[in-house]
Amino acid sequence: MQQAADTAASLAQVFKDDRKRTYLNPEGADRPLRSPLGPEVLDRARRYRIARLREKLREHDCGAILLYDPVNIRYAFDSSNQGVWTSHNASRYALVVSEGPGIMWEFSGCEHLNHGLPAVDEIRPARNWTYVFTGEHVQDRAALWADEIVDILRAQAPNLRLAVDKLEPLGTFALQARGVEIVEGQELTERARAIKSADEIALMRWTIRVCEAGMARMYEISEPGRMEREIWAELHYENARSGGEWLETKIFSAGPRTNPWFQECSDYIVQRGDMISFDTDMIGPYGYCADLSRSWTCGHVRMTPQQRGIYAAALDQIGHNLALIRPGLSFVEFNDKAWRIPEKYRPYRYPVCIHGVGMADEWPIVLLHPDFHLNHGGSFEAGMVVCVESLIAEEGSESIKLETQVLITQTGAERLDSFPWEPV
């Protein structure tokens, strides 16, 4: 019995050492990672992205696109300013004219953050007309805001068809009252962002490299007596010190808290043998997303028979669906051949089978076969990056969450992450 315990402990140490050696900074785990990519890579990616947006504007006969979503602003201009805060405070916005300038409206005192960005032709002070800032003056401020935008469209855009990604109703009404035709802008931005350039892939690979270093740190301290959020903090730490942005969620749980899924990390004290499962949803360096999921046992002890069974099913789902992906395959055709989840796992299933990823989770989304009747149309295309997902659980079990991020090439799918699955 003691010999078996010693062997298990020895193997756990081997697994931890391997991940430390492979994914942490080779100069020392106490050192942050530094990107090896030269400025020319980012510069080419910036030029590609703004060209993609203008291409979509011309395809949809739109004179311009108005952007409030900080992820879309980052995509268009590589302009970043307090992305989480501005996602719920409409304090900065951008206009890309199809055959004209790129204009950034920045809130007071932050104009300098846009200096030197190649797609930004003009920087203006933002007009914030939301109620929290303007109170009873909201109607008057919104009118001034709309007047300024319409003046630009009339002077520099080929027409008054304006694509918009996010806008409060009052702003929509003000623009329409001035003769502007509002066009659904998320279709344009999502379709533009869906096809990545080689330089974007290089930037994304680096974000994934940082994410996997964070996961190696999590793996190292996944020992009994740690709080869930204490382990989760290691990913934040590695992302922040290596130039990353934020984590979109806090989906990390252990043991009985893994089922049902979607519980955020807590002060639960993780016990030896508990299954630890998580989803990174990490917005890392250069603004790109590393959306990876892994599961392992606390203390890295051998899984129980039940844990091994559901882990093996999750691996089967990932492997089967990954092998199907190729350019030109429609989502309907994929669904016809996709892995079928056994009945005992269906009540606990994750509804998404595959989704796009770039600067955040993106179009397209392919639902798991029991839910596919709700799916939108489309096909896989070369240059897309997608995440292949699995969540497996049954009544009374823990949940296993696995996810890999892949580039669709001319011949199939190439995994961009390499952090190992657990031995079963």
C-alpha cells in the first residue's frame, strides 16, 4: 500500500515538473514571459484588420460603421483603454468610414493613448450622453452627438447607411431622425473577425503560450487545502505580468461544485482527489483570447473509475469532432457526423460544441446535436480559429471540462494549444 502511494506521489511530481519545465519561463518561474514577436507583426495585423472591416462595409453597401464594443474598437484600431469598464460605460467610440478616415472619440485625458496607431486618422473628444453622466441633459447631449456623426457621414461617407455594433435606443432614434439608415453591425464585425491573417495567428499563439504558463502555475499548486480562488488567481497573475488584459469569467470549481457546471470560483477548500475543472476565457497579450479548458485531480492522484470514465468520454468527444473539421464543411454536415452524447450525460451537457474565437469568443457557434435545431447556418472556412468543447457529467458525478483551440487550415484543423490531457 505504501509503495503504491509513493509511486503515485512520484508520478504526480513528474507531471508537475514536466509542465513547469515546458510552459513556465525557462529563465525561471519567477520571471514573466516576454513576447518574441517584433513590432512588424502587430503592425501587419493592424493593417489587415482595418482592411477586413472596410471590405465588409463595401460588401454591405454601408458608408461607415460606428463602434462602441471595446473588442471591436481594439480590432479596428488596436486602441485599448479600460476595456472592462468601457464595456458597460459608453464613454468612447469609433467611426470607420468605408472610403474615408478612421476617427476615434476618446474620453477626456486619454487622447494620447491613440497616438501612433496607423488606422486612427483623427482623435476627437468623446461626447458621453448616457444618463449616469448627463442626467436631465441626456436628450440635448445625444442630439449634439448625433449631429456630429451625421455631419461626418454627409461630408465623407458615400451614403447614410451606418452599421452599428452596440448603441442605446436614444442614440439610434437620434440618428434615424437625421436620415441615417441603421444597419446591423455585428454581422459585419463578426464576419470580418472570423478569418485570421498569419500575423493574427502568431499573436494568438503567444497569448496561448502565456495562458498555458498560467495553467502550469495552477497545476503546480493544485494541492489539498487550497481555496478554489487561490488556485484560479495563478492564471490572473501570469496573464497580468506577461502583458495580458483580463479574464472574461471565473468558471473554476472543484469536487462537488463542478456539477452542475458554471459555478464560479469560491472559498471552497479543495480536497485530495477532487476533480478540478475550469475554462480560462483569458484575454491575453495583444488583446487575443485563449479559451482553453482542462480537468485534473487535486494532488494529481490517480482518477477513480467514475472520473476516468467521464474523462475518457470527454476525450472521445474532442477527438471525434476535431477530426471532422475541414474547410467547406457546413455546420449541418458537421452535425450529421458529430459525436453523439450518451443519454446518461445529456441532462448535464454543455450546449455549445464548437465556437469561433479571436479577440473574444466569436461567430460561428455550432450547438451540440440535441440542440442543433436552434443553430444558425454557415460553413467552416480556412483561416477561422475555433474552440472544440466537451463537458461530461452524469447524475452524482463531478464534471469534466475539456476544450482545445484550433486553426482551420486548407487541409483540416491544427491545434494551437499543447497543454497535456491527463492520463486515464
